[in-house]
Amino acid sequence: MIKQAENKITALYCRLSQDDGREGESNSISNQKEILSQYARTNGFHNTMFFVDDGISGTTFDRPDFQRMQRMIENGEIGVVIVKDLSRFGRNYLDVGEYLEIKYPTLGVRFIAIQENVDTLKNTGTEMMPFNNIFNEWYAAQTSKKIRAVWKSKADKGERVASAVPFGYKKSEDNPKQWIVDEPAAKTVRRIFELCIEGLGPTKIARRLETEGFMNPTSYQLSVGRKTSNTVSERGDYAWKTSSIEHILDNRQYTGCTVNFKTSLVSYKVHKTVYNPEDEWQIIPNTQEAIIDEDTFNRVQELREHRRRNTATSRESLFSGLLYCADCKSKLYFCAAKSIKPNQEFHRCSAYKENLGTCSIHYIREVVLRETILELVKRVALFVQQYEAVFLYMYAKKHNITKEINSRNMKSAIERDKRRIKELDKLIERIYEDNVLGKIPDARFAKMMSSYEAEQNQLIETTAKAEQALKTMEQDKVDLRAFLEIIRQCTEITELTPTIVNRLIQRIEVHKSEKINGRKQVRLDVYFTAVGLINLPDEKELFEMMQEIQSAKSA
């Protein structure tokens, strides 16, 4: 029996990751503690202290209790480190080797791994230690591959890969795989999207939530008895981070879908999360009840893409981020200064720089813009109220919507083609087996295989295009319904609000001013969400369209 150095602590280190936990009780923290305690008592280590990292991978040494133990080692407080086995210490071959072969010997620290009979003071088991460490790292790499394979298998079946539940949802008690709306939190999520539609950026939304008394996600989860890895804000339960707002506004899953493979780790060794390109995401629709409708989510993404530039006076325009030059397509900047009165504020093409830029001046005053857009919105609202059938007819003609192309027919065609794709899989498998058994000659097999594969590839391509077209068609219907719902409420409005502007208008193009009848006039092309440019018909055009609609009904 070899005694430890006087007054120095013997560190009993335990670690368990989620993957290790799948192996059962043998690697559990309680089992490790029991083994380490028994070993310490038997071998005369009395001044012991446990260090535990539960749920952390051995491929990283960025573990809270390991780092605490390491600081105490460097301070000379610990003389011995004991682990159940080398894999509990770590699974990164290079880093484990640096600790056990360089750092600990330099600091005079004795290391013991019970299972492999490693004891650096007795110099036992050290010859095989590098090989054991290599195997432990190989095991981590293989486990990582298996986990990725499980994720892919789940995704292929249309299941959710990530286990984290977004703020606003909670797991169903009957089925933990199913998310249900957590209404108090969902109310906060809806408010965040409302404020964004009103024109507020993430920082201003955070301040507004604090003023209105909305609890932040971490404090809310703790208040209802749920575990969270995040720490409570020092500023209190109602303090919000801008990053939290941005994360919520970016989360497509609030529309009721599941998003797989949005992020990934650099590798099984480097536990850094990186965002994958959007075309690599897997989006599965209708997996839980939506908190935010598709139209609101998409509108918020457009608004955030065209973030608004603050002026020196902090005054803002209703139309900032929506105005573009009709000629060079550059954005128009909102110009406000302390020397400029509110009724003199204006927008100017960003490519114009006192005749030195790439575009001539395109200019419109804010007050004129407000009056013009207000009048246009009221005119469109009144037209929709009086002639909604004509408006829908105009929309259908503009978007080439015909009776022959509708979602029901497309869905039937997609289902039919998918059934045929599965049938071809079975046929290909059958002729392959028949060829192996000698029932079909090679030449005949090659011809049939070529024919089946060509048909299948064509169907796969056609189905993919049809599904995308159907998705676009369904989204157009949602967008149109949302537009009509809002515009119907605008017949009696006396003032534009950020919500009306951001809900209804997608883009405004400003033309160069022209003199008409001795007065300067600026033409605007206003692109409404879902419907684009709206050219209201005159009396003659209106009469002709009403006749066309009547004829179509009679046919």
C-alpha cells in the first residue's frame, strides 16, 4: 500500500455522457462512485473528493468539474486522480496523452485507472495506455457515426431529430415525441412577432417585452418546474437578450413544421455548432399546432432581411426598408435631421451622391408618401369590398390560374406517381433476383433495368417539381387569404400604422419626378404582398370583366 502525499486531496473523477448512458448501469455515476469509494478505502486514500461531469462527452475537456479539478491540481491541492477507467477521463487520444504523459508527471500528480490497472507511481499499465486511449477515441468516432445514422433513419421516416423543444411548446404527457402549445409562453412568442410586424427591431422588442412584463424563456421554464441549461439573468426574470428575440423570430418551427439538420457539429471532437445551408434542411410540415401562421412568419423574414437604418435623430419612417429606386433598384434612404422639420423629411436614392453617384436623384417626401399610400390602400380596400369577385378574377388571370390546374388534381397526380415509384422499386428488386437465379438472361435484364430506372428517374424528377409547384400554390392561397383579411379592414382608416404597411406592402418603387401640367409628380409602383401590382379597372374594364365572370359561370 502506497500512501498519498500529506494534506493533498485524492480526486475521484466520474464522467457520463448520453451515449455512455445507453450501456446501462455499469457506467452510471452512482456505480462509478461506488467503485471509486471502495478502491479508495481499500488502498488507503482517505482525503477524497468527488468531481462529477454528467451528460458531457469525453471528446472534449471543456467540462465544468474537470476544469475545477484541474485548477486545484495546478494550485497544488490535489496529489492523486483516480478514475474507473481511461474512457471516463477522456476519449480524445492527443489531449489524454498530454495530460497523463506530460502535465500530470510535471506537476507530480499520481494517476490511477482501476479497470486498466494503470498507476503512474507504480509504473504499471502505462505501456498499454496509449493503445487504450486510441481505442477509446475510435469508439467515440464509431458512436458518432451510429448516432448520425440513427438521425438519418428517423428523418427518412419523417420524424423529428432534435430533442430540444422551442419556447412556446412543451412535450405532450401522453406522447413525449409530440409537441403541444404551451399557451402562456406561446402568448409571448405571438407578441414578439406582432412587435416585429409593427416595425420594431430585436433590441427594441426586448425592451418592450421588459416594459410589458413578459418573462424571459429561462425564468419561465424554471417557474413551471422545467429544467434548463441556461442561467438566470442577473437583471431579473423580465430581462430579455436580443439574441433570444432573434432566435425566436428565425424559428420556422413556430409555423407547425419540423426542421431537421438546420445545424450540425464540426466533428465528434470539435463540439462547435455550425449552420448548414438552407437547401440541406429537411422541413416536415404539420407536425404540431402552429403558433405563428405562415404568412406572418414569411413577412417577418422579409422585414428582417431589409433591416431599417436608424437616423441621427432616431426618427423612423413607416416605409424604411420598403422603398427602391425604379431605375437602378437601389434602396431609398430616409433622410431626417435636427435642422429638418418632420413635414420636410424625405427619401432619396442611395446611389445618388450629388451628381457623382451612379443614378440621378429619385426623391419623395415622407408626408407625400404617407398621403399617397393611404389613399391607394383605401381605394383598393373599397374596390375589394364592392367587387371582390372581380378582384379575385383579376388575380386569377394575372397568376394564370385555370380550372385544369388545381391543387386537388396535383395531389392526386403526386400520389399516383409515388405509388408507381414504389412499384418500380419492387420490380427492379424482382428482376435482379431473377437474373441472379438465371431466370432472366443478362441482356434481357439489362434492357428491363434500363427501362425501369429511366421511368423511375423521370417520375422522381416530375414528382419533385409537382410538389414544389403545389407548395407554391398552397402558399399563394394562404398569402391571398391573409391579404384579403387585412385589406377588408382598411376602408375607413384615417391613418397608416406600421402593422398595416408591413402586412400589406412588400415593395414600393419610386420613379424619377416628371413635370405634368406644370407640376412635379412622382409615380409610385406599389407591390402588395401576395398580389403584386394592382391596377384598378376603369368603368369600361370593370363592366367587361363582370360579363366575362357571368359567362364563365353560365358555361
